[in-house]
Amino acid sequence: MRGNTVNLLLPNSVYGHMALRSASTRPVGIAASYYGPRLSRFLAETVSYVFLLRKAIPAAFRAHVILSHHHPSRLAVFCAAVTSVVSHRPMVARADDIVAGKPRGARENIAGFVLRVCIKWSLKKAQLVLVNGDELVEVIQRMYRLSKDVVGVSRNGVDTERFSPKRRSEDLRAGIGSRHILVFSGALYANRGVDVLLNAVPLLRERVADLKVLILGDGPELTRLLHLARNLHIADTANFLGTVNPDLVPDYLASSDVGIGPLRASSVTVGTYPLKVLEYMASGCVVVSVKDALSRRLIVHSQTGLVTESSDPRELAETIQAALSDKETSRRVSDNARALVERSYSWDAVVTKLETILRSAVENSSG
């Protein structure tokens, strides 16, 4: 925060308790790996947060406000709430992915019940709960029975200098070797719908010559997606680049024509302003996503992006073909998207609003 000191306290990542192993179903000739737990994830993170409290509580007595990130599978907001109660400092919680996945088995059901109780108590203690989109206000109010004056909106922000059309590199495009480049950037989870994209590629290749699909990122779906690409015979078109150096990501995005947003509507993404989509928009990509997979206020069809009605690969292929063939419309859409991000979602705009929110929380607590 500008002009203020922020002490950032983080628990040990769950990945510190996990071992990298060879994928059990690795396709022949394709390298892939996955993370397997050494300890119970819930137990490991619980221990980490207990140790975090030892540092958080003394630090809180020197602070004006306690900030926390709430996620339905984490104890961070509970740790912050305990710290707030002990130190008598106001707590502001930012909530992302507010809807948890379905538990599997008795152990996850028990852990999930404990988490829900802890989170419900914690959010009741918060001076303010911030969500990532207007559509999520009512969702979290209903889920945790919070009053309207407790819930506000704080959207994601993007560095519009770092992510910019100015980063477009013709040398990079030449190295990729295609006139038409699609990019997906992000963690490979099932709700992102990358499998929909891969299934659309054979249809696209019938309509669009000289096509490349770049997939930047890693995740639990990697092995399945590699298998799918191989079975669809599109390994020469779909390039899995894995975890890319963050300094290079803006170059890849700005040098691509179309940025692929969430292609499967889910409770995790509905109503949100995903950071990766904002980065596409800032970079000059034409964003293609599926209806209701993110905030309707962010991607408006034919204005700030292109929206498919469903997760049907054929419809997706037609939409991407339109983005690649109609240069005039694509330029207008990408210009509108860039202008929207500069106006409302740059870090300067987002932080200015957040500072006002936090100052108000401190003043209301003092009063």
C-alpha cells in the first residue's frame, strides 16, 4: 500500500509437504509429472497456520488493520480472526473462490465441516468482507449469513505497463511459427475447460490454416490433457509450455491473437474477474470465454470480448475463427478491452479504491 508499511505473513506452502512424482499414466514420449501428498493436506496446513499465529499476534498489536485472504479450503481467515480478537484490531477479509469443491470420502467431509465452522465464525468477526465481483456479494451474504453492510467489492488489478500490446514480439511469433496464435495461461484445472479448447482444435484446423495453440501453466489436469492432445493428433498444434518464467508471460500474451478464458461455467468462476483474463485484455488479445464463466460486466460479447453460449467445441471453433478472420472487429474489441482495463482495473485504480476501503474500516473501528 502506498505510503504504508505492510507486514506479509505466510504459512508454509502445502507444496512443501508434497513430493514430485512421475505421472502414473504418462503418454509414451511425453514428459509429465504431478504432486502427491506426503502428509494430509488439511493436517499439514493446520500445523502451518498454528505456527503462523505465533508471529501474527505480536505483529497485529503494531498494526492498524489486519488483512486476510479467505479461501474455502484454507484456514488463513480463521488465523486472522483469532489475531483480530486477541489484538482488538479490525480485520478485512478478501474472499476468492468462495464456493468449495465437493468433499470426497469421510475424512474430507469431517475436515470440510471443521473448516466451514471456523470460516463462518471468522467472517462474522470481520469488519468487512471483500469479494472479487458484484455478482458474488449476494452469494457470500447468503452462504455465511452476513449483513449487507459487511460485504463489499474489491476486484483484481493488472499492471498495464507490464501487460501491454507494446510487448508484442514479431521475433517471438516467428519462433512460434504461425500466423494465428491462441494462448491459454493459468493453472490446469478441470473448470478451466482446456479440454474444450483441445477438442475444438481439429475443427479449427479445417477452417484456419497455420494455427498454433500455446498452453502456459501446469496443474492436475496436465496428464489428461496431454493424452487428449495425443489422441486428437494435434500435438503439432497444441504446445504445452509448462510453467513459464513470469517475466516472459507478457511477451507470450501480447504476441498472441486470442486469449482463452474459462470455457466451462462453474460455481468457482461465475461472477469473477479472473486475473488472467484481465492480463489478456491488457495485452491486446481478443478474449474468448463461455457465457456465465466470469462476470458479465467484464466480457460483453462483441464489445470487450467474444462469448460462446455453451462449452460446445464446434461453437468455440466458430467463435475463434470469427476472431481470427474479422480483423476489424477483433481490433475494435481488443481496443475496447484495453481501454476498460486501463480505466477500471489497472493497479492504480484498484489500489486507490482499496485504500479508501481500508481507511474507512480503521476509522469506523476507532469510532
